[in-house]
Amino acid sequence: MGGSPLLARAAAAALEGAVPTEAAIAEAARVAAAEDIEPLDDMHASAAYRSRLVEVVTREALTEAARRADPSR
């Protein structure tokens, strides 16, 4: 996790052609944390914490994007 945006290619591939269900979004978020980033440990946070943070924030962002795309959700 750095100071600039990152395209989560593996997460995008996991969602390509899929219906954005809660399960599909959770899997894409898991993939983003596992494959799209290489977090480092430092005095502010561990790599494990940063990886978990990526998963949570990605899931929240994808859920909100799906809601905005289909307000009936």
C-alpha cells in the first residue's frame, strides 16, 4: 500500500462477467488482498493488518459501486 492508486487486476478479473453478489464481491476483495498488493511491515502497521485493510476497503468500495449501479439493491 503506497501513496498512489493501484489497479487491482486480479480482483477485476475475478468480477469480470460476474453478477456482483455479496459472495462475488467478498471473493474479489479477498483476491485483491492476496494477489494485487505486497504490503510491507513498518512502525505504523504490520503487513497482515494492511492486507486485511485492503480486503475490507475493497469490499466496501465494490459494494457501494454495485449499489450505485443498481439502486434497487
